[in-house]
Amino acid sequence: MGERGSQAFDAAALRGLLADLPNGQQLSPAHVSQYRQFYGLDYKALPHQHRLFCLSSGQYRLAVQYFLPDQVDGYVMLCHGYYDHVGLYGHVIQYFLERGIAVVAYDQIGHGLSGGRPVTIDNFDRYVEATRVVYEFARLDLQDDKPWHWFGQSMGGAVVMEYHQQYPSQPGATGEVILFAPLIRPYAWGVNRWVFALAKRLITERARTLTDNAENPEFHALQKKDPLQAHVLPVAWVQAMVNWQTRFVRYPISQQTPLLVQGNADRTVDWKYGLQTYARRYPGTRQLILDGGRHHLANESSSKRAQIWAFLDQQGRW
């Protein structure tokens, strides 16, 4: 993967080009080169095809990407975390490409290159619907009977879990479910829920604070340069998260056996509460507790990523 954040990148221009594209029409590689260089998504040593296009989900326009190795042994749906976008998942995309797994990824509503009010939503079901739109389009478009895997980081993990609750018999969903630090409730929620109860009466959003959520200075530097980062925390999103979490913890036991990776130095999600919830909901979970791992596991230090990849190689059925 190339060096990230060192090239010029005009995010507004790329968004403008995508806004004018008909559904499913690929943007020319020349228009995508700056984007790929900025986020280190070139993968010049890995023979593959890259496609960037848009799909509509209700009133929203979703930026969708394919990373297709020359020899495809399976597919993975990649669902990113809150404040994130596909450009920040280069290490994960490379991991799958090196194993012959094609990646279908998209910027969620209000994130990255997709449309919508920045990083807010009134109901997590809109995220689930966006995921359904992308998945169903990709399955018809790619026309392949190889296994489909699912990957979700943080909020993306919540979306993956909710998607499979709502669509338990979705054709083709025969592969692994990989969850990195999946969201159930935020860190220190026992105290912060009272702060939120007061705040929602007084404000509609507050300024975002960037935290060191990975042991990786390169990633922190990229976040600060990233033109696709949002800088507010909307109250509406927190309420939507609370509504989803209240519903999710009441779901019955699932027969799924996800691969769960969680850092024990995570200060973004309440990971101890999360592990208790997974143990009840998914008794067959295969898990790695990463010593010293923070929240953004997709961008942890190279040594910690190596531990994660070794776990996935050992446990995953690719």
C-alpha cells in the first residue's frame, strides 16, 4: 500500500463528478487516480481492477467501489465505522486482495464521497437499507456463486449485525462475518447517557474531538489531512444509535459464529459490555482480544495488524 496523505486530492471535484453519474456507471480511472494515491489504494504489486461508481438508496447517493483481484476466490462486503469512509481501509482491502477475496465497499450515508447530511441519520435502518442496495446490486452485477463474507468496523459492525438480523436468509451470505471493535454502546455510557439526555434538550450537535484511537502516528496524521473527515457529532445520530442498541440487545440467540477482534485499550466503545452481549447473542463467536489494541483496529500499528491477520488466517474459511 502506498504512502497515505502525501498527494494532492480535490475531494469536492470528485464528489461533483460522482453526482453527475448515472446509477452504476463507472468513473474513469483518470478521475480516480488522485483519490487512490492520497489514500494509498493503488496496490501496484497486486493485479486487480478498481471501479468507482454511484448507486441511489432512497434520497441518498452512495459512492461504491470494487477491488477485484485477477483470480477471485470469494467476495467481502466492507462496512466502515462512524466518521470513516472506504479510503481509510487500505490495510483491510489489501489483506483481502492478497487472499483472492474481491472487496465491495461503499461510503455510508453522510460519509466520505456519499450524499447526505454529514455523519447523521435519524434511524440506523437507513444504513441497513443502503447496505442492502449495494449488496444486491453487486451480487447481480458480479454474477458469481463464490462465497460472500462480511466485514464491519465499529458502527459498520453494528450495521452488519443488524443487516443479518433483518435479512437472515439472504442468498449468497455463506461466508465469514468479521467484526472489528463492533459498536453496541459507547465507552463510559453509564455516565455519558445522562450528559446526552441533557445535551439533546439544548443543542443539535457539538464539535468532534479527534482522539488517538490507534497506536499508529501515520494514521493520526492522515486523519488530520483527510478532506473527507467530518468535524461534528450530531445529537440525532446519538439518538439513532441509542434506539438501535435498545432494540439489538433484545434479539434472540443467533447461530452465526462471527470472527470478533477487540482491543482491550479501546476507549471509544464499551468493549467489556460488548463482549458480554456477544456471548449471549452469538455463543459460537471466535474472538481475539488484542492486548493494547485501541479502537480503530483497521489502522492499528503494523505489529498489531500482523496479529489480527494471523488470527483471521487461522480462523477464517476463505
